Amino acid sequence: MLKKLLCVMLVLAMLLTLCLTLASCNGEKGDKGDKGETGATGATGPAGITPQLRINEETNMWEISYNNGDSWTSLGVKATGPQGATGATGPQGATGATGPQGATGATGPQGATGATGPAGTPGSKITIGENGNWFIDGVDTGFKATDDIAKEFVPILRFAVSSDLHLRSATRDYDSAEILDSMFDTAYAYCATQKYQKLDAILFAGDFTENGAEAEMTKFFNYVNTNKQGDTVVRAILGNHEYYTTAYDDGTTNDSRYSDTSVAATYEKFLRLSGYESVDAHLEIGGYHFIVLNTDRYSYDYTGSKFSPKKLAWLETELAAADAADPTGKKPIFVFQHMPATGTVNNANQGASDDYLEAIFNKYPQVVDFSGHTHFPITDPQSVWQGGYTAINTASLAYLVTYVAGHPQYDRSSVMPTDWEGSWIASSAYDVIRNAGLYYMVEVNAEQEVRLVVYNIYSQSVQMIIYIGEVGDPRTYTYTDQRKYAAAPTFLPGAAITPQLITKNYARLNIPQASCDAGVNNYRVELYKGSTLVSTTYRLSCAFLGFAMPTTIGAPLTGLTPSTTYSVKVYPVNSWGTAGEPLSYQFTTAASNSAPVADVLSVSFNTDGTATNAITGNAINKEGTPTVAYNAVLGRNVATLDGASGYAFHEMFQHYERIQDGFTLETYIYVPSRPSEALNIISNMESGGFGYQYTSAGEIQLLCHGASGYDRASAVLPTGKWVHVVGVYTGTRIRLYFNGELVNEVTASKTTWKLPANGANYLCIGGDSTTYFPNGSSFMTGKMAIANLYSDALTSAEVAALYAALS
């Protein structure tokens, strides 16, 4: 918008330079004669007409006139600032001097008529070209003028749409009830700020509950009936999750849960709790047709359809009726179901889509079809697809999944982003981003143009606007398969990779964000030793996750060799797997004989009871009321923990990749006595992870979640004295040291330990992490002087050196 405003200011400057009043031209002086008459003044040439600009007081739009204000034409640009004061009228050009009167004498011949003054120069002409850019006197400015920002879009219909809320009735419902409430609140708040203030409908394209249980559906519809406002129509659609409970009751399995009795039981419960007159429906809302179609098939051994033949026949009948009601064929027909048509949005694959829908929809190009189920971010450009009709992937309000474009393994697999730095894993959806926060506000104007306003629940603002335009003619479609040939992403001029941390076996680099009209999906990081490719890793760009965008993406490189020079090439990759030109960087790892340094966490306890990470200077969250005092014997500050206090290192999730194949956890603690029940010293364990547990038997155990549970090395901890405790995980061995001496060693069952559950992605100092309490639980009683975490598995000699340094 700033670029467009600068363009308008440039035009104004050009016009002002033309607003000079032309001086009138005078006739030539007659020849001197006796009493000669003064030569007649030459006629003034016609003044040129300078185009005029103004701001329309009613519409607040820029307008231009080429006929001195007799008529005005809108430029389609809304003035966003207050109207400036009228500029002062420029000074009138001086009148030409009158020729001196001739001396008295014989009348001389009349002087020739002065030449006509030149016409004023025509003002610059401002137009919008066929490519949608502003043109000045036929020259392309390069600035867009025809997108949805450049013209005022006044809706006559608006509805919100999302999917996959997965509402649970249990206490541990992953905040799904709060997200539902936030969606309603923000949708109505958005409408209140618009010229068209109605919210005509809210639709959920399936999986609005987790299991379809009676309590879950009751919770959902009770909320809807209590919180919908005015005449807003709210409609939920059955997805596959709504059949879980009835399928279990019927004794069927997940892949064949659509028996006649299961479907009938689900329908009965759905109608009874919703108050709907029918399961499937053809509604008219605001003069537009809305067709909702509910899943009744999902078995993988079915014929490729998620709907029975009876349902598909009903869909065709209702589409024909909606088409016949609009002889222009321009009004969009909105259709909603849970699974997408195969091969449309996000390259929907056959196992999770319907093979029959596209052929039906292709008969009606004005169809705008909304589906869910994929859990793909709606800001990914492939969430909108146009072929014979328009298909749109709705926003999941639960967990997000995506793909890593160009990755040989994860093109089609569900890859779950874990943080805003681009980390990702391919595992259980509930171990990663569980709560999403984007949904669509769909708007239609009187010209039958459609746009999608992507709203962010967490920032309570518009994330982006996707302009679809008219949908009745496929020849005008923008979001076709041709987009796969879009230009590759590019890094900005001067962009460079920068190092964040380089050790003897690890490097973390910062990748600057690239840009691309087709969307940046990921960064492919190639690591070389000389000319040999050592490894290839991928980092999601995070541009489409709905979070505040970081300026850089962190790229961890593990398993490096000391004193070795490496080079990296980082390629930006768009959503279709097209890679742009890479950035390059070279670095050398530290020598192997360098002293070990805590490079993930080094806790500095402050005398005011707070704590910071000495590596970064960032504050560490505090729980309860730990106290800190200087210990003269140890020569350092010591934290006293009372069994209900501790600290939480919430940046832990940024470091998982670098320590999964090896780490060292160091602490220096004093415990007065054995606990009556198991407590924790330093821990990040919740269905995975690692940490120290202190048992009622007096053992301190280093646990790492391996192949099927926790592997542990343990030894009895002396009480009433300071003990230097170091645990080392090598990927193959788990070792426990007291005061520099090895006290136990076991074999690790897995070379990389399992990550902890989502919500517990932090390290608790003095206790354990948990999804229930944001800063920890299971706190210890005692004192702590050191809490360090290394990204390297230290040797026995290095552990002994750490203890010797304390002495």
C-alpha cells in the first residue's frame, strides 16, 4: 500500500509543476509614424487544460478530471490519510507591457497582429493498464492498481468458515473451547468495523468434535446456540471424527466404521442435538445458495468416494436447482463437505479425498467448494485451487500439518511444524502444534467477486487477503495448476547467512527470509566438506503458520568434526518445489582440545530470586518463590528450593535437534534428606524427553526416553552434602557421574530419544515439565548452585575436569 501511495504522490508532484498560468502574448510594436495608432494587442492563446485530482468527500476515493472539474473519474485508490487543505492558487502571469505610443505624425500602417500564444501543455494522463498496473502517459509504473486493496470492496454477503476444531468434553481439551470462543468473538468484532456489518453465516466443514461423543456435540451446540448473534446461520458438518463413538459402540473399526447402524446412530444424535431439520441441506442465505454435504463413507477399501451414491445423486440435483435459479451463471454457489476432491487443494491424495466430486463440480464453474480434513495452513498458496470450478481448503482450528516441498520423503507425508524457527518432525500430531488460530472470512460484493479474509485469532487481526474474483468463467481463473511454473524464490540483495553458534561438533546458522509470489515453503540446507555433500536438511519458512514472522530461520548442523572447514548452500524452495539461487557460507569448527562449554543453557541465579541464561542473557521463567543468596564457600550464588518453586527454560524447544543424539546435563546440588515420593531435579519429561528424577529410595536417575520407554542410569545420592552430578547421553550409552567419577552406565535403546509431548516443551530447573502447569511441577527441596546443558556428550576426562574446576 505504501508503494501505491508513493506513486500517487509522484503523480501529484507532476501535476503541480504543470499548474503555471500561461502569460498572455502581445502584438508586435507598430512602425513609428506621425501620430501612429498603437498596434492591437495579439490574442491570448488558449490555456492548456491541466488534469485535476481530488478526494471524494463521500467515498474517500481519489478522483481525476480532464475537463476542469465538469466530470470526475475514480482512480480506484482509497485515500488512507486525512484530506489535505486546498493548495493556494498559483500567481497569475504578468500582463505583457503595452507598446509605447508613436509620436504624433502621419498615420502609419497598423501593426501586424501578434502571433497566437502557445497552447498549454496537456497534463499527464493516469490510467490502469491491462496488467493491472498504474500507467503515467502510457509508461508502466510497476505498481499494481487492480487488486483488492486498490479498489474498495464492499460486501453484500459475509460468512466465516473453518474446520477440524476437534472439540473435546474432557478437561484436557487442548484449549479447543477457548479457540471456538475466540473465533466467534473476533468474527463479530471484525464485522462491527466494516461498512457491511452483518455476519450472515458461520460454517464448520467437519470434525467439529474429537470423537462425536454425546458430551462433545452437546458442548458444541450449547455454545453455538448461546453465542450466535442476530440471524447468523451456524451450520456444522459431519466429518470422519464424528463417527468415532458410534463406531466403537457398534463394534466396527476406524477404517470401516460406516455401517448402517453406526451412520443411523450418528445421524440421530447429530439432528437431536443440533436442531437441524435434515442432515444434508440446501440453504439460501443472503440470496446465495449454500449446499452442505455430510460424510457417510471413509473406508479405504471403498470405491474412492467418501459419500454414498445416494448422496452424490442428491448433490447433483441440488446443484442443478441452484444453477437454474441464476440465469447469469455468475453468482457463486457455495458447497461444504469434509474431504476435498482428489488432486485439488494441497494436492489432496486419494486416501484422504473423494474421487467423484470433481466431475460433478466441473459442470458448474460457479461452484466454490470448501473442504477440511487436510489440516494444511490456509496461508499456503495451494490451499486455493481452480480448474473447472474453485476449491478452497478451510482452516483447521486444531493442529497444523504441511509438507516439505521438494523433500524426497515428505512431499506427501504429514510434517508437523514444531516452532517458529522452522523445526519439524513427522510424528504424532499431538506432539506438535496442537492449536491453530486462522480462519476465513468469505466476502462477496455486488459484482459477484469473492475474496477470502484470513483472520488470525491470536493477533486479532487480518493476516492476509486472498482475492479470488469472479468465479463463473474458468477462463478468468487465477489459481490454476499453471502456478507451479511461477518464479523461484529469491533472497533480497545483500542477504547473508550469519552464524549464531559454532562449537567443535555443532553449528547453528541464521537463514534470512526469502520472498516469492508463490510462497516460500522451506529452505534446503546442503552441508559440504570440500566438494563432498555431507548432509541435507530442510527448514520450514514458517511464513504460513500464522505466527509473528522471525527475520531469520535457525538451521542447526549436528555431528560435525572438530577443526574442520565446512561450507553450506541454502536454497529457498516454493510450495511447488522450485528452488531459487542459494546463499553460501563457510565456517570452521572449534578444536577438539578446547575446554567444554555449556552452549545450550547455563543458569545464572540472581540474588533477587530470578534467573537468566548466561549464554544469551535471556530471563528464565520463575515458579513459586525460590530464594537466592551468595555462598562464600562455593564462591557463587545458590538457589534454595522449597518443594514448590523452580525455574522453566522455555527456549528448550529451539535446541531439541542439536541434543537428540547426544548431550551432557550438569548440576551441583545439596539435598537434606530423601524424599517421601519421587521428585525431579532438572527434567523435561512428559511422554518423552530426558531429565533427573530423585526417588524415595534415595536414587538419582538420569532418564532418556528410548525405543519403548525410559532408559535410566541410577545411583544413590548422598544427602546432607554438595554433590556434583553429571549425566551423559551418547546415543548408545547413558552415563551417570558423581563428583567426577562414573557411578553407573547403561545401554541406550535408541540412538535418538523421543521428544516430550506438546505443551511440555521446556526444561524445568528444580522440577519437571508438564502440559498442565506452564512452569513445572514435582519440585525438589534443597539447594542448587549449577544447572548447565551441553550439546555434546562429554568424555570422562572432560567430566572430571568440570569437577576439578569446582575444587
